[in-house]
Amino acid sequence: MKKHILSAAILFLLLGINTILAQTAQFPIVKGFGGIYEIPEATERPDGSLEYKILVDLTAGADNPAEISRWVDNIARMMNLHGLAGVTKDRLHVKVVVHGGAIFTLLNDDKHQVRYESTNPNLAVYEALKEAGAEFYVCGQSMVARNIKKEDLWQGVQIAHSALTTITTYVPQGYILLKF
């Protein structure tokens, strides 16, 4: 009898894992990037009736510049996770300040090609994020330190005086700070 119960429990567990693994990635807010999965058992979820103000401090670059940075894609994942839980696009306010090694994820295709011998795979993610309502700022101080000019960057980014002052401007306005 105990063997049958144990066998049934193992089968149930395997079927549950298979169901999770068999799910198709969803993209409720950022189309085509940051795929996420429904977790029916989750008891802690974002509240769809709240306004979410999120400031992402993006400092990490890509491990392989020829591939999408997992940190840039993580912004899409974060937005999609909120969307899957019922937070509408108009209730999700995301600003991203890019500095440090992450600044190279913003290079336009021409400059990326010169530096890394490949087009910039992050630009499509940035475009999808912008279409989903995210705003982007690049640290002007990081630009000077790395000899990067405005024309070297993706056109969808705004230049900030600094990452530090961008953070100190938005956090007092109620933005939660996430560091990627």
C-alpha cells in the first residue's frame, strides 16, 4: 500500500513538473522579450490595482556582447511578470538608468560593430521596452569616462547628468530602486 502511495506521489510530482516545463512563454507587456510563465500555485503576486513606480539601476553589461544581455532582458521579464499578474501597462511606470559596463548595451549598430564585430542584439529589446512604456537614461558621466558621444548610442535613450542624480531624483518621488 505504501509503495502505491509513493508511486502515485512521484507520478503526480513528475506530471506537475512536466506541466510547468511544457508551458509556453508569455509576453503580456513587452512583446517578444522577457518571456515568463504563469505559476498557478503562487500566493504572493503583484496587485493589479496598484501603481508601480520602478527605477532600474542598470550597471551590468552582457557576458557576450553578441547576445542579448540577460540584464536588459530581465527588465522585460520584470515588466511581463507584473503584467501577467494583472498590472496594466498604464499602472507600470519603469525608468532605467544605464551606466558602468551596461553603457555598451546602448551602442548603436555601427559603433557596436566597430567595438564587438557584431550588431547590437540589445537594441530590439530596448525598442520593445520603450514600446511597452519604459523610459531610458544614460549616465552622462559614464559617457565622458568611456569617450562615448550621443550619436554613438541608440536614439531612444535620453542623456542624464549622472546616474547618481537620476537615482536621487526619482527615489524621493516614490520609485523603488532595483539594481541589475
